[in-house]
Amino acid sequence: MKADPSAQVRLLDLQELDSHADQLRHQRRSLPEAVRLTELTEARGLTDDQARDARIEVDDLAVEQAKVDADVEQVKVRRQRDQQRIDQGLISNPKDIQRMQQEMVSLERRITSLEDDEIEVMERAEEAQRTLDSLTAQLADTDAEIADLTAKRDARLAEIDQALGELDGRRGPIVADLPADLLALYDRLRESKGGVAAALLRARRCAGCNLDLDHAEVATIRAAADDEVIRCDDCSRILVRTAESGL
């Protein structure tokens, strides 16, 4: 392939821009803020599930506590009613009085048992509420961190996109001046050579693979015409000759 030496040198300018753009695109894909956001989002999902379970437990215990409270109140009302009947002398039969007194003892035991249940449920409810409050606070902290990181990520993405736009603007005139066949070769090599298609030949070393050229290869390149497009025997990249090549 033939190409004007100045066009070949321009390939180095294009390569520098494209390599910089590749670095920016890599940064864009691997922003620390984006990585952390992914971790936080996953962690938030787990915490949210735990908070939902805790909220269900709090609600269930509230229902259970209301039932126990109602049972205690119901038994107390019955005890008070029976005591009033005895105190008011509404029951005169000794056997009925004895039976009611025994029932009062039974009601007292029932109240004591229910009040114990009431305390136990209350303690469980308080612990469940503390757990829910803690998880809710965790969610709030996580949401605040997510919002902060999202803003930082978006600002960094905007900076990178602006830089990429500037590089693309500088790339356009270079590409427009390059021969179509040389540009096509450059693009193909970019895809197959990890983004580096053109390399400077400096001091008889390929800047693409960083290997020194042997004497035979140097002699071949030295004998080639200035407009001949040279390729590295080791990495197949386009070798651009300049005054630094050492030929």
C-alpha cells in the first residue's frame, strides 16, 4: 500500500486521539461511583426486604397486642361486675357466693396470665419496632449516599462525554485528510490489535509491541520508498517512519 509520508505521520495524531478516547471510554465504563452505586443498590434491596419483613412483624404484633389487651379488659370487667354483685348483696345463697368467690380467684389467675402475655407481646413489639427503626434509618442513609454518588457519577460522565466530544471534533479533520484505503487498514487493525493500529518506529524499535527490529527488517525498511506503508513483522501494526526512526 502506498500513502504520502505526511498522511502516515498524521496516523500517529489519529492514534493518539483514539487511544485517549479509548481511555476515556474505559473510565466511563468503570467509574468508581458507578461500581459503588451497584453495590449500594444491591445492599438497599436486601435492607428493604428486611424492613418489609420487620414492618409485617410490627403490624402482626400490634394486632396480637390489641387482642391480648382486649382479653385482659374483658376479664377485668367480668371480675368487677361479679365483685359488685357480691358487694351489693345481690347474691344471698351461700353456695352461689362461694361459687362466685372461687370464680373470682380463677379470674384473678386468668388476669395475671393475660397480663404476663401482654408484657411479653409488648416487649416483642418494642424490639420489632427498634429493628424496623434501625432498618428505616439504614435505608435513609443509603438513599442519601446513592443520591450523592449519583450526582458525582453524572457530573463525571458529563465531563467524560464533553472530552470525548472534543476529541471527536479534533478527529474529524484528520480522518478527512487521510486516504480511504489507509484509513480502512487503520480501522481494521484497531479492531484486531487492542485499539493500537499505528506506531512510531523509534530507534529501530516498534512502539506498538516494543520489540527491536532485526537487521534484515531494518534493511528492508531502509530500502523501501518513502510512501510505502510499512508493517511491523512482529505485531503487524503500521510502522510510521520519522527522523527518530534511526534508519
